[in-house]
Amino acid sequence: MKDTLLTPRSFLLMGLMSFFGACSNDDDRTPVQQPEPVPMPSTAPPVDFTALSNDNKVFYFNAKDLKMPIRSYTITGLQSGESILSIDYRPATGQLYGLGSTSRLYSINENSGLATPLGAASFSPAIEGTSSSIDFNPTVDRVRLISNNGKNLRLHPELGTVVSTDGNLNGVASTQVDAIAYTNSFSGSTTTQLFDIDYATDKLYLQNPPNDGKLQEVGSLKVDFSGTGGFDIQPDSNLGIAVNNKSNESRLYTINLTNGEAVWVGTFTQQIVEVAFKSKPIAYATSATNSLYRLNPVTGTSNSVALMGMNSSEEVVGLDFRPSNGALYAVTNQNRLLTVNTSNGQVTAVGSVLSPILSGQNFGFDFNPTVDRIRLVSNLGQNLRLNPDTGAVVGTDSFLNPGTPSVSAAAYTNNFAQASSTQLFVIDSGNNNLYLQTPPNNGTLVPVGALGVTTTGMNGFDIGGNSGEAFAILTVSTTQSIYKINLTTGAATKTVDFSPAVTSMTLGLGF
């Protein structure tokens, strides 16, 4: 046999083969660790909402941009060291309400941030637990208050008192409900459901019936909720949103009311602890057939309820909300001052028959927000002041002048609690002009300008406390419509027709 000669080239090839063979054997290599994907929020719905921070500030956001609030302000007028724990809008008036840590209920001015207490003292029984949540039941105009220790109360939104201590939350062991919200949150709603978020079980529940406190499971949030937070449901779509503040981070979630799932859609830069959807614009009007209409002054959509407790042949000739407490007042052609329940239409007399009695066929009726008195003027020049607590006439002021004006509607500006200044505007349906009545007690009318339309004496007129916008329901020819009134020029601009023949009208205090 012949020996094989190994050349230098052969040695080189063998070395390369050994090298590449070693490289192909990676059993002993350490795998490279890939970074965990960074969690990202889902797409947020394009909705506006109001938010409360843990330092008594209110913010307005669009859910698409939580980094840049639309505007904000600090809540003032609270007790020393007091915090606002929860907020919600009152569907009956559109006002923002807040729950104070000293067991007080407040209305909050959305322009200035000034909080006005409802009632003279803290309510009782007081708040218990480490967190509490409020939400308005739109069908009865009452505030539901839940504490995370299971307490279940109902509050009166005008008196600030507890009207019922309901059954403790039950049906779930060791429940810890920190946030609640009602569906169908609009004035005139006839049905609603109350949903609760439980931070102990991380589940959504239906509280049914609310007064019994019985919790029925809807489903798991699929997210760990702890710390503090809030919850609300949009009136139009019943979209649920919630905020959870823990570890110094506040995240916004959508809440599926069918299965309970919470979906993270954004993170706030502020320490947000509560959210609320603003109510729809709301106004009220009465008819000669004693119906109370709850209407949107922008769109004209409405629902109604019969006024209960009216005398035979009695009808409302003036209507207005009391800025200091949000109660609806009316005056009738039978010289009675009434309060009106916006939910069921029940009227309650305040005091006895007015003296002097009303003089005229058409009347202006509006609260002076600076002194908490009612101004009543008529097409025959009558000019009175009424006490809303006693129903008594406390001022028989000078007749309207100059000449013989035919004033049929009146409205004050700055229509909110604790206002420091105001102006009184009136509509003369005899010459179709807008006037400034100044000073009001003297009855002197200063022309502002022509309405630009010819209207009848049967109308309604009011000025929004938040917006400062003036609206009137006027009948021109045979068509009744809602008009915007320019307080600088007097011009009336039609917005939408409104067919029910009205005898009075007022705007919700939150408009």
C-alpha cells in the first residue's frame, strides 16, 4: 500500500473544517435575552369629560389627549383642610356637584371654582370608610353615596341632607366598592341601572336594586384596580370610563358594561382620582295644560311630565331655578308661589296667597342671585320682590317706566350661587324690544335694542349662569320657536322650532 503525502495545503483545509464545525455547534452558547415589549394603551374614544385631582383641582379633557387639559381651576370655598372626594353632574340642572370629606355636598361653579355648600352643616350619618363615590340617579334626582366599607346612602341635592340610609352592600364577600355610576343620566330618564367597581375583587357589578345594596356580578375587569379612582357613564352612548390612581400614576380605562372588561386607553400627568361626563344642556317650560317640559334649548328635543297638585284652572305663569340651592320655583295665575319637583312634576306651595295679588296677563319671574329674592314684573307694569322661603311679597317697587311698557319676560345675569353683581334684562312684547331694568327697584327701563321679530306676550326668557347666553321661547306669527337673544343688541336669532305652547321657561343652572 502506498502512503498518502500530507501537504501544507492539506493541513490548512483540515484546520478550516475544524473551525467551521466548531462554529456550527452552538449547544453551549448563551441565548441573547430579548427586551419585554413596552405596554401601550389602546385607542381612546374621542369624548370630552371632567376630572378631579387629589389636590382639589378640576380638569377638562378629551380622552384622545390626556397630556394637555382643555382648561382647569382650583376648587375654593371648602372647609379648612377639606378635600373633594368625588364629583358628578346633576342631570336636572347640569350643575357640577362635589362630595366633601367633611360630609358636605357642594355645587361647584365651573367658571370660578367656587363651591357652595348645600345645607347649613355636615350631613348625618357621616361618610365612613377610606373612600366614597357619588352619582346622581337621573330618574328621581337623588344622589347615591357609596363608601368602600359598604355604606349605602341617598342624599337630597338641594338640602344636602341624607334622605335614606339604605341597605349595606351585600352579595359579595369582603366587598370594597370604590366607584359607582348610573346609566341614562339625563333629565326625564325613566329607567336606569347602577354599576359598581369593586377594588377587592377587580370586578364590575350591577347594584340591583340600588336601595337594597344587592351586588350582581357582571364580569372581571381583567386589570388590578387598587388605590383610589372614579367611574362614570356617558349619557348618550352609555360608554363607561374609569380612572385608577395607584403608585402615583393615574390611568384612564374604558369599561365594558356587558362583560366588565377594563381597557387601558391613556395615562394622565396629574394625580386624577375621579371622572364625570357633563350633562346635556337642559331647560324647562310649562304649558297651559299643566305639562312640565324638559327640553334641550339647543336641539329642541324634549320629554314631559304632568304637573301634580295644581288647582282647578290654575296654570304656571313664571318659572325659575333658585341659584343658592338649585330648587325649581314657579308662580301661578292664582297667586301661589310653588316649588316644582323636576322628576315627577309634584308642586308644593310656599306660604299663602301673594299679597298684593298679581296684576296683568303676562309676567317676568326671575331670581336675583345676589340677594336670593325673586323679581316679578308684569305687562301692566307691576314690579314686586318675593321671599322664596316664605312666599311673601317683601317689596312693592316702582311701576315700570317710562310710559306704559308691556313687559312679559325677565332674566338676571350671573345666574349662579354667591354672585356679587347682576343685571336685569326684560322683554317688552308690546314694542318687541329688549331693555335693561336699572335699577330694578326703580323700574326704569333703558333700551338695548329691537328683537327684530314681532312676538306675542306668551313667552319665556332666561340667561345661562355658566355660559351667559340668553334664550327665549317666542311665538312669531303662528310659529313658536327657541331663539337666542343678543344681550348687546337685543337681536333674536331663531335656533329651532318648539311646538308645545308654553307659558314660562327657565334654563338649568349648569347651562
